[in-house]
Amino acid sequence: MITYLTRDLVVDLIFFQIVVLMVILSNIVLLHHARRHNPPPSYPKVSILVPARNEENNIANCIRSLLEQDYPDFEVLVLDDQSCDGTLAILQGMADSRPGLKVLAGSPPPEGRLGKNWACFQLAQAAQGDLLLFTDADTVHRPASLCCMVTALAGEDADLLTGFPRQEMHTWMERLLVPFFSWAVLCFNPLCLAYRMDLPVLSNAVGQMMLFRREGYQAIGGHGRSGSSIVEDLTLARRIKAAGLRWRVVHVSDLVTCRMYPGGQEAFDGFSRNYFAAFDFRLLPYLFVFLWLAVMFWQPLILLAVLFSRQVPTARLVEPIVCVGLSLLLWFIPYLELKVHSGLGILYPFTILVNVLVAFRSLLLSLSGRLTWKGRTISRPKWKWI
């Protein structure tokens, strides 16, 4: 057992990392391929839908970028979800001089519904477009983004198109936490299989950029069926797949940017809310995944430190050195795709430690019923073993 936990485990990790590297490269090819389609003969009307709650620091830049889209036919609908700050006043001031902007006043969420899901449901009810683009109030979109997304949706014949925006991160806690989900999807979700297999669990989406065909969105019940789902983007993607519809992921880090959280504490709290929910509150798979990540990226470093301290022969050092080198590649290449500063890849051991800590905090908060979102309490979820 001791022998396996030292040299033999490292060899197994090397083979596993090579497989992950192949998944990363194939995923990146597919993400970029989705952008290489000719424009459709005509562009359908798009409803851009933005739920906003206490977003006075972000909302003006977001809406300006959406109104400046180089696209022939679109509307922008923003729903103020009972904000306690100046969000509504900013929106009303913009609407007075922007005829393409419509501001809605949100009603309180009914019992058993999460605020954002209810806000998106109200937006979809008011939308007039053939396509529905859901995006967050903390995003900024380049003028060509909508045209590129619609072209990709048509070219891929998809019912849901999503992607990973470039994340703006100004604190160290954000840098260690915010890119993790996108990195994990690129590493461990082989899209070439996920697109073909009837396994909804392999589907994923990013709520910061979800473009739906209206008929596909309505076929799965939209946000009206999301209820109290904390990760409504994943829930919608899995329902699209379960309904036999098509979802695709596209490269958008050059088109959309997002400041997901305004600071490190907010990022820590936000991911503490989401991690266990992303696993559908399945305890054993959740624990296995985060423990395996800790082993995969920390065991070779610990072994290397032990071998160096004992001044062992060079031959004994080869496997852990190769393993650490592959670990660096597994972080550098996805970060390059996601437009995350590549230097952060060197910090991957600390990224893993912080995310494992957040994962266990998410587990404790979920099981104790202490989850909240923007001042609203989230009901205690029902967890499962597997």
C-alpha cells in the first residue's frame, strides 16, 4: 500500500493526466469550431433578458454594451428584482433616452421559488423574440457578440448555446475561485462524448451567457420549472439534453467579460452556495471528486519534496517531475483558452486547496440549511447519497 501511494500512484496519475490533456485539447477545438460558421440567411429577433438585483455598480455598463450590439433586430428587457440600492433609478434614467430598453418591475418570488429563477421567468413571459439571450447584470458584451452567438447557434443547429466569458478578478480570492468551474468543465467534461451520449449529467451551461431558441426553452418549461434550483443554468442545460434537444458550447471569452463577484468574500460565499448544488446534492460523488482533485495535484508535490529532502537518485525523481509538469499544462492551457492570466497556473496547488475548503463549506451550509442569496434565505435542500 505504501509503495502504491508513492511511486505507483504517480504513474497512474500520469496516465490519467494525459487523458485529461486530450479532453482539454478536443474541447478547445470544438469551442472554436462553433464560431466558424457562415452567417444565416436572416437574423431572427432576439430578446436580451437581464435580471438585476442590487447591481447599481454594474448595470449601466452592462446595458450600454447590450444596446450597442451590431445586430439588426433585438430588444433589451431588464427586470429590477426588488433592488434596495439605486439599480431601478439608473435603469429608469437610461430607459428615458434609450427606446430599445424596457424596464420591468419584478414581483416578490412565490413560496418555493428562488429569486433569480422567478425574475428570469417574468422576463421570458414579456419577451417578444424568437431567440432568448439570458445574461447577467455584471457582464459587458462587445458589439459583435450577439451576431457571433446567433451565427453559432444557427450553424450548430442548437437549441441552447452557452460559453465561458472572460472573468475579471481583482482580489486573490477571486483569482483562486472564479476560474475553477470553467477550468473543471474544460478538463473533465469531454464535449465530443457529451454531445452524443444521452446523459443529462454531462450537460452544462453558464448563466452569464445562455442563448435559447424560444421553442426549445418553452419545451423544457423554462425557468418556470427551475423552482428553487440554485444552479439554474445547469438545471436548464440538463433538461435540454433530457428532452432530446441540442446544446452546444462556444468560445466567447473574446466577446463577453464578467465581474462575477465584487470581492474575495463575496466569491467565497457565492461558491459556498453553489458547489454542492452543482452536484445535485449527491454526497458520495461530491466527496470523491474533491478528494481526488486534492490527491491528483498535491500527492506528486509532496512526494517530490520528500524525495528531494532525502537526496534520492535522479531516476526516482522522474515520475513526480513529469506528473508536476503535466499538472502545469492542465492549468496553463485552459487558462489560456479562458483568457485567465497564465501566471495563475503556477498557483494551482493553492487553487485546489481553497476550492476544496469552499467545497466542504458548501456541504456544511447546505446540510444545515444556512444558504442565502442576496439577502434571501434558500430552503434546505434534500441531499442524496449517490
